[in-house]
Amino acid sequence: MKSFSMRGFGIGLVILVWIGSVNADLLPRLGGVAVYDTDRDITWLADPLAGAGSTFDDGADPSDGLMTWASAQAWVESLTVGNVSDWRLPRTPIQDDNICQPVPSGFNCTNSELGHLFYEELSGIAGSPVTDSGDQDLALFDSPAVIAWSEIPYFSPEQAYTFNMLTGGQFTQSIALYRAVWAVRTGDVGIIATVDIKPGSDSNSINLCSNGAIPVAILGSDTFEVLDENNNPRIDTESLRFAEAAVKVVGKKDPHSLCSYEDVNGDSFIDLVCHYVTTDIAGIDGEATSATVNGELVDGTPIEGTDSVSIVKDTCN
Ligand SMILES: [Ca+2]
Ligand SMILES: [Ca+2]
Ligand SMILES: [Ca+2]
Ligand SMILES: [Ca+2]
């Protein structure tokens, strides 16, 4: 028992150091379609013109991705990318730093989400397009040099804040103008993985009273590989939980997670199969029709995936 808690303490320290080293980073998400801002804990769509050609793309050009403010709101509310919804327009607080007083208009405003992105994440300089900054993170975005809407209308309902990525300026403009719609959402989207509970079985039947362990595969694919280019694990197997059950630990001298790397579905992509202690399952009951595996990559990115289940026994003697 003592050696286990010591080990947990060591792991905690490693994670703390890691968080410090990635502060102020932008990280690709959803296969590069989105970007996670670790400072603000928000996820941007990589493309501020992603609504181009949608039914919300109004104005003379229905395929330029520029919309009136009301259409912009409607588009982000309707948006689903992968399995991820809850998108919104970027936020602009009514109070900003001294430069932006008495109202948050002007240059060098960094409280707003777009101001933070321009000045602090993408190293933009007031008066110059963000694409001139040379910041390496520019490569994460498609066409970032736009004028984009903010979520909150100004004191007049006819006006809303915009942020100009060509100049670093934050100003109110008429909501009837056509501006870019840079969808963002609170939190990290992580990775949605394809999961196969009990590889080789389609029924995925689970006896919750079993003293055994249930194999669950996280499937590799061309958009998500379970091993990196050096064949090192990308998934932190100790972080994995299947319906709250941890991975079975085996080995007395060298305790390790009972996991293996193999291609369980014959698609030539290596999959990660881990075995979860059945009696530790607490996240599902006899009524469950699906179960979720969740955890983290070794770089801290959340990962989860869900598959169907059929519970054959849940009342144990
Ligand atoms: Ca348009
Ligand atoms: Ca940067
Ligand atoms: Ca299965
Ligand atoms: Ca495979």
C-alpha cells in the first residue's frame, strides 16, 4: 500500500512540471481542424471562414464565409465538428486593460479572446497584419488575417465588437456588416477515438459479476495513431478508465498495465488493447447500452471513445 501511494505522488509531480512547460501553447486538435489555447482553455476552429457556403453565409457573396452578426450567431449555434458542439462567437469583456479604457476599443487589448490570440499567442504587432508576425503558431490556422465578430453586442443593439486581425484593432461595428465568424468553444475538445469493446465480438456482452477483465481496443486510424513515429505509446495507459474501471495491473516485480499493441481489426493500423477489471466497473448498470473509455495521451490531450454494450448480469451474489 505504501509503495503505491509513493508512486502516485511521483506521477503527480511529473504532471505538474509538464503543465508548466506547455503554458502559453496552442495545440492542434481534431486532426488539425481545431486549435486548443492552453492559456484560456478554449478551442478555436482553425479556419475563421469555415462557414463559407453554408446556408448562413449571407450577403452578396454566399461563399466567402463573411456574415452579418445575426447569421454568425446562428451558424456557430448550429455547428458540429466531429462530435463536438457548443461552439460560440469569441468573447470581448466590457472591461479591458488601461489602454482600452473607458471602453474596450482600440489596440493592444488582450482581455478579449481574439485580442489574446492576436497579441499573445500569434505575436501580432498593433498596426500590422497578424500574418506578418512570423509566429510559428500561424501555421495552425487557415487564413487568420480577417475581421471577426465577437459574441456580445455593444451598448447599442445595432453594434457588436469586431477584432481586426489585419491591424490588431478592436472596435464596434454595425451588425449589418459582413465579417468573419471565428467559432470557438470553452474547454478542450480532445480526441474522439473509435473503440471496440471485446474485439472479435459484436454483442459486447458484459457480466458485471465476473472476476475477470474486459478487453477494450482503442483503434488506430489514419487520423489517430496509437504509437508515435518512434513507436512510442501516445496514450497514457495508467490514465485510462472504462466505465470508471482502471486497467488491470499485472507483474509483481515490475507492475504494469495489462495492455498490448496489435491490429485487432485487420486494417493495418496498430490498435491499443487494454484489459479492465470488471468488478471495478461503476459507470454503467444493467440498463446500459453503451460504455465509454476515457483518459489522456502522454501529452495530456483528453481522449475518449464509446461502443455499445449488452449487460448480461448485473446482480451478483
Ligand atoms: Ca457572405
Ligand atoms: Ca506563439
Ligand atoms: Ca466488439
Ligand atoms: Ca487496427
